[in-house]
Amino acid sequence: MSKFIDRIRNRIPGLRRPENNGPPQGVVTVDMGETDYGKENDMRKVSFFNPLDPVPKYDFYAKDTWAGRIKKTRPSLDVLRKPPEPDDLPPPPEEDGRPKVKLVRFGWVLGVMIRAMLNIWGVIMYLRLPWITSQAGLILTYVIIFMSIIVTTITATSVSAISTNGKIYSGGTYFMISRSLGPELGAPIGLLFAFANAIACALHTVGFAETVRDLLKDFKSQMVDDVNDVRIIGAITVVILLCITFAGMAWEAKAQILFFIAIMLSLINYFVGTVIPPNTEKESVGFFGYRGDIFVENLLPSYRGPNGYFFRLFAIFFPAATGILSGVNICGDLKDPTGGIPKGTLLAILWTTLSYLLISITCAATVVRDASGNVNDSLALNNFTTQCSGLGCKLGWNFDRCEQNRTCSHGLANNLRILTTVSGWGILITIGVFAATLSSALGFLVSAPKIFQCLCKDNIYPFIGFFGKGYGKNNEPLRGYCLMFSIAMAFILIGDLNTIAPLISNFFLCSYGLINFSTFHASITQSPGWRPEYHYYSPWTSLFGSILSFVLMFLFTWWAALITFCIMLFLLGYVSYTKPKINWGTSYQAGFYNMALSFSMALTGVEDHVKNFRPQCLVLTGPPNTRPALVDFVATFTKNTSLMICGNIIMEDEKSSFPQHSTDMLVDWLNQRKVRSFYTSFTADSLKEGAHNLMQASGLGKLRPNTLFLGYKMNWQECKLESLQDYVNTVSNAFDSSYGIAILRMMDGLDITDNLHSAGGSSAIDNPAFEADEAQYEKDESDRNSDISDDGSDEQVKSVFQTKQGRKSIDIYWISDDGGLTLLVPYLLTRRNRWKKTKLRVFILGDPESVKEDRKDMKMLLKRFRLEIEDVVIITDVDKPPLAKNLQRYEESIAPFRLSEEQAIGDVQELKRLSPWKVSDKDLEAIKPKIERTLRLNEIIKKNSVNAALVAISLPVPDVTCPSSLYMAWLDALSYGIHCPALLIRGNQENVMTFYCQ
């Protein structure tokens, strides 16, 4: 028995016991937890309920196989409920035979912390932090540092929360924002963030080029001039960096380790240099060791030059804090992104912040702002006759001349390489600058293509998929590297670090703001799927960080912030318009659900009022794609204003033949047609039962249908008699349920199932509950009123309600006062662009003696309803006898349903109970006056409404004793031969329009 069970289990995908083929030696596998879920013993565990029912396993929930496992699926309910014979089971999955490759994966120290520290420690720390300290003073410099750290620390906690809320793939920041906020915001910020990383590469490359240029000037080896030398050196450098990235992630990681060691040595060298007593040469350039008076002098700001104001200095410094996402950007290459990102990122912020604070305070305490660099300015060497007044005088130096002339070339405010002067061995600082700038440039050059590659693979924007192709075992985006190299090269040609830095700050602040907002939004929506392992965050702190980031954008560079927001809005609008078919389970979806639930609950406490009445429609369409005209008509006046539900009743005995995926397919069809409607299907034994259940159960709270829409049953004379009875009973049930009801009739019918099948369309779904009963009469190609057209090249069939109606009229034959629904629906049509040029005409019954009074009274009523009616027509000749041919046609239509002479002699009541569609002579005699007036009214309609776009006619209410066939003959007599769409409509006798203001 056990062997038989094993044989069955091995044939079911997901339960097959893996062969004991471990990975070859040297292969790096990713540890997904303490337990190896792929072990053979674990795969043998099954529930005691069923030998085919497995216990919970990681492999059933994993979406990918990058960890080296074959994806497994649990058995379906059909397998569990009806275990198939072994011979009927699907074959087990086969190994693809491809050799396993060695993947390069990094731990949290090398992959996150060191990488982030290298990107934070960049050109700003070496070449601009001392200068910012001299300009803003130590106090405001600390304010700048701490404000930057507040933004980055809050962002780091937000990143940690998002990154621990599920497995993160490659794509970093873009992946997190898009999977949290959706493609609408994720895609634009992913594009901008990749662009920002490319510019950051240019920034650090320019910093490296400035240092090399200064060294060349020291050795009197300048090539052209200051700016062009930076451009030449920067271009050569970025080409070399591109070659390193082409070598692969392993080489890039080794280079980062060397860079980290060089930076650490340079920092140690600097701090040692601050405590070494200065010689005369160092004093001449402004370094005097730790002095209290120097410290006090440098506490307050001393702004100079075009960049000498607080927020400009803040903008220049901020890129020094933007490397925090470097580990996140390569999360696809980490061994454990979930645990490594929070730990590595926060520690990187801690250590780099301490280094900034120490460098700033040591510079402020040891170096004066201005120095001449001339050893002859020493008071000990020369006897100055002029009085000395500056801080230098207290220190034995007279720098007054260069200070007053603003010609000092040394000191904290003038020498951008002051760290080299202060350090114990200057060459180590130069090596540190090289390491910091090159490591940051290399890190950003690697990060940008990784982000862009993920964006390309999502196919959200056109024409960028070319750059998403990966190469090699690590799927390296070589084309993306070339694109980002080109962007970086373009900004390197600017050649000015102070110009590039504020632009980078703008893009990174926008990214940080959205990351923080993502965490806030995901938290407040309280989605069950939001379960981050990192708990040390607050949604309100994230919101504060988001607001602070956006405010700083405008304070730094307002015009760049405006451009960024305009680009964001354009990209957001594009994604919102195209609506990519992706579902990532975003917080926006959870937010929409919460809003819908909250508003629906709030509506339950609101009492109905006639001023707020909306025709909330339940439309019995069957599969909506088979009756597009009916769908389009109702969608025209309900779109964005009221509820529309397309109902499909599936016959119980035909349920198995209805495709399981049909619901998704039909909803997609509605979305492609831009119809704002819900779709619901219901299984029942008959149309009457299904429609009754839909009317009772559809909707939620106050969002419930109040009007039933059907298509006219064109084949009522040829269909099964039970189907005819079902149709009329559905109408009767709607009246019994206090529904308004509307029946749409078109000359060519509504059902296009035959057309779809003849055109080879695969989207047609047959549903016996909705027979193809709207018989497709042969169309006259010259008929200008043809309601359905299909160019054959598109699955979406175009109906007459999707075209502009021009200056035609909508004729309303308001025969019976139903509360105003007969007036309201045509009026709502005229509010749409395709119908706004049409004019409303109202026809009512009246006496020849009181035509003027009747017209005056009706015009007054319509005016109080605030309806723009072009004309009111009084019908006075409805009592005239109809044409003989019309009366004959009516009699021929009802003849097959009349009781025969033999049947009329017997028990008529019992016979009508068994066959309720049968018509007796008594029934005909009772309804004869109504039928004659109806036939006459039909003649009047066809005469007066030749050029109408739509005719709305009051729907007769069937008597409970009226046979179904007789009622259908009545409706046929009323609407037969009308060339334009005819709407038979009736309210539930409750007012839906009012002329009062309360």
C-alpha cells in the first residue's frame, strides 16, 4: 500500500520526492531560513487527513527558483476530493539538465554596510565639508548634518520596514516603491532614481577629476584650463569605471574592499594629523592645532560668494548622505536582503555621521578661515608697522592684507583640500579622495543600471525594454551600463561640482519622500499583507520624513523641484492612462478597499432623498460581450455617476460547460471597453429564479440596484414556451420588488453571439439562460440606422451608442406617470458628450379641447424640474382605430397562443394554470381597447420620430392575470417597426424627480 501511495505522490507536481542530487562543491546557495525545506525527509511529511495532502512547506509559497529549488505546487482540490487513478495522473516534472552556476551573493557587511559607507563617504566629505563648515559655521553645519541624518535615518527605517515585508528582488528603490505604492508612482520614481544615480556617478567623477587637476597644477602640468581639464580627466575616468563594471560584480566587490581600506587609512591619518604640532608652513596656510579662540571664531557663519547662503550649502552637502540605498539597489545580489538591509544601512549611517561630525569639529577647532600661505606674514619673522587686528594676530600671523582684499588662497574658506594640509601625511588623504570618489562613482554606476533593468523588465514604459537584457550568470545589464555611462558623461561635461550637487539632492529627496510615504501608506491601510519583520518604525515618523523631504526639495532648488514634479506628473499620467496589466498587491489597493468600505458604511446611515436619486442599474446582459449595445447604453448614463452591475445567470445544468476563467475575461472586456460596471454571475435553474436572486442579493448597503434593464426578447414567438414565461415573470418580479424596469429594443436585436462565432472570435461565451433570442435579421447595408458594426479587425464590436448622435432628438412618450424615471434617463443621456447636442421632446396624451392647457401645464412642470425640453407635443388622436394591417399583424402574432375551441370548452382556469402562456377569448376581449390604442400609438411614434436618436416609451404594467404571450404581444405592438433604439421604461411609482430644494 505504501508503495502505491508513493507512486501516486511522485506523479503529482509538488509532491514528487526529489532525488538526492545535492549541489556541486563550490556552488553558493542562499539560506532562506534555519530549516532546509528541500530535504527529502521533509518532503515525505503529509497530513493524516489524506496521503496526498502535504504539510505546509516553503516551496508551495515561493514564486521563483533562484535559490536552486524546483518550484512545487500543492495538489488541487479536485485531486484531494477525487483521487485519480495513477494512470490518469500528470507526469512528474523533469529536470532541465542544465548545469547549476555559481551565483555571487554578498553578506550584510560587504554588500550593505561597507557599500553604503563607501557611497556616503564621497567627494563632499573630502572637498566640501570643511568649506561648508567655514561658510555656515560649526553650529549651522551641525544643523545641516543632523537634518540630513534625520531624513536619511527615517528613510532607512522605512526602507527596513519595506525590505522585511517580503522577499526583495533586484531593482532596489524602484522595486520597493512600485510594489508598495503601485506602478503609477513606482515607475516614475524608478526612472528618476536611476537617472539620479547616473548623475551621482558624474558628481563623484568630477570630484576625482578636480583632485587630479589640482595635483597637476601643483606640478605645473595643467593641460588646457581648469574646467576642460576636469572634463578630460572625468571622461577618461568614467570609461575606466565602465570597464570595471563589465568585469562583473565579483571584481567590483574586490575593488570596493580596497577603496574602503584606503578611506579608513586616510581618515586615521587625518585625525592623527590634527594632534601633531604644526610647523611654520602649516601655520602659514591656517592650521594652528587645537585652539579655543579658533573654535569660537568658527562657530558662527561667514557667508561668501554666490553659494553663500544656508540652503545652498545644505543642497551641496546633502549628496554626502545619499548613499544609504546602495545596498538596497543591489538587493538581488544579497544573500539575505531581509536581515542585511536594516542592519547594514543603519550602521552605515551611524559610522558616517560620526565621521562627519568629527571632521567638522576638528576643522573648526584647528584651522582659521583665511590665511595667505606666505611664511613672511609671521609676526615672529617681521616687525609690522601697521596694526594687526585679525584672529591671526593672536596666533602670531598677520593675514589682514589678504583678508581685506579677499585674496587669501588658503584657510578653511579658501582651500578645498585643507584635509590634506592638516593630515599627518598628505598623500594618504589624496589616496582617500581617490578611493572615496571612485568607489562612490563605481557604486552609483552599478546601482543605476540595476534599477533601470528592473523597470525595463516590467514593460511599463515603451521603447526601454532593449536596455533590460541581462548577460552572464548574474544577469548583468550591460546595455543599461552603456546608457547610464552616456548620461554620466553628459553631466561630467558640466565640469562644476557645485552645480551638479543640488540637482542630485533634488532627485534623491524626491525618492526618499516617496519611500517614506510608501511606508506610511502601507501602515495606515492596515492591510493583512503588511507584516514587516522590522518593527522599529512609526508610520507618522515616515510621514514626517516624507513631508520634510518634499519641503527641502523646494528650499534647495525650487526650479529643479518644479521640473521634477512636472516630470513625475507626466510619467504618472502616462501610467495611469495606459493602466498596465500588473497586480503587485500595493498599499493603494488596500487603501481603495478601506475607502470603499468606509464610505459604504457611512452611506448606510444616510436616508434616501429624491434629490439624490440615481438609477442604479442591474443589467441582465448574460456574458456582456454578447450584448455590447445594451452594455453601452446603460454605461452611457451611469458612468461615474451611478451603479451598474452586469448580471449573468448561468443555468445549473450548463454550469460545467461555462469556462472557469470567464469572469476575468469578461471583466477585462468591460475594462477594455471603458465601461464602469461590476460583473456578477449567478447559478440558477431558470432566468426568473436567477434574476430574482440577483435583485435580492446584488449590491452593498445603499449601493444596491433599483432599476432592472433587459434586452427585448425578439424570438418570443419561436422560443420555448417556458423561456417566454420566464422572461415575463422576470418583469413581474421586478415590479413586485419595487424595481424600475427598462427594456431596450433594437431593430437588429442585441445578441451578437452568431456574429462573434462567424468571425472566429474566441471571446464569445454561450449561455443557455440568455438564448441568442434577439434574432439577427439580415442587415441592409444602406440602412443608416444599423446599430452594430464590426470592422473585423478588433474584438471590440462597436455599437450605435458609441457614436456621436448629432442634432437628433430624444423623443419621450410619457404615457403614464411613473414618478419621473421615464424623463430622468433620457435627460442623463444628454449630459454625455455623444448626446449633448440632442434635443428632448416630450409627447403626452391629451384631449383636443384642452391642448393648450395641457401643453402649458406640462411645460410648467418640466420647467420646475429644470429640464431643457425643446418641445411638448400633445397626442390627441390615439383613440382613432389603427390600420388594418397592423391589427392583422397583432392577431397573427397572438394566434399560436390562443386556446383552441376544444380547449375553450373545458376547464379554462386549470388549463391556464398548467400553461400560463395560453390566451383565452376573454383575455383578448378585456385587452382589446388597450391593444388598439397601443397599435395607434405605435403608428404615431413611427410617424413623428423618424429622425429620433432614441425613443423612450412608458412601459405597460402587466396585470397579474395577463398571460405572458399576450403581454409580449402588447409590447411588440407598442415597439414594432421603430427604426431607432426604443426604450420601454417604467419607474416604481415613487418620485425620482422633484422641484423642491429640500
